[in-house]
Amino acid sequence: MKTFLKLLFAFIFLWMAVATVRTSMQVSLWDSWRGFSANPWAVATLYDAFAGFITFFIWVVYKERSWGGRILWFILIMCLGNIAMSAYVLRELFRLPASEKVESILWRRA
């Protein structure tokens, strides 16, 4: 299961990074904002994404012990979205000792 999750989150990380770079090379985020903000479904999707980012960040707050780490991850998640979220899960998976079950990734370390 650990290997599957590592592969899954590595795929998500790479897929989102490539999609972001490719899209950025075609059109600037700032230049596309006017048309994007005129579409109610695009705005609703953006709200949905940020609600998901905040939900994920609540788990990060629980996991991270230092305020510096919490602030850093907040900025990364809000700016990079799923790229940062998949990186965080990958970091936690690679920190997991081989003897621990994958479920323990959800809990704060002692």
C-alpha cells in the first residue's frame, strides 16, 4: 500500500506540475483572469478548490508542530494547490518507518 500511495502522489505531483507549466506557457494566469472571473462555474470551482486546500491544511496544522512549518505549508498549499499537497503527502510517506502501517501517516508523530 505504501508503494502504491507513493506512486499515486508522485503521479499527481508530476501531472499537476506539467499541467501548470504547460498552461502557463500558453497563457498568463493574470491575463486570463477577466474571462475566468466572468464564468460562474469557473469561480465556483475555484472556491471549491480553496475549500479543499483549507480542509487539507487543517490536517497539516495537526501534523506540524512548529508555527514556521505551518505557515510555510499554508503558503505553499494556497499558492501551489495540489502540487504542494501531493508533495506534503509524499514527504510524510517517505518519513514513515518501514515497520509502521500506512495508517499511521494520519497521526502526529511523538
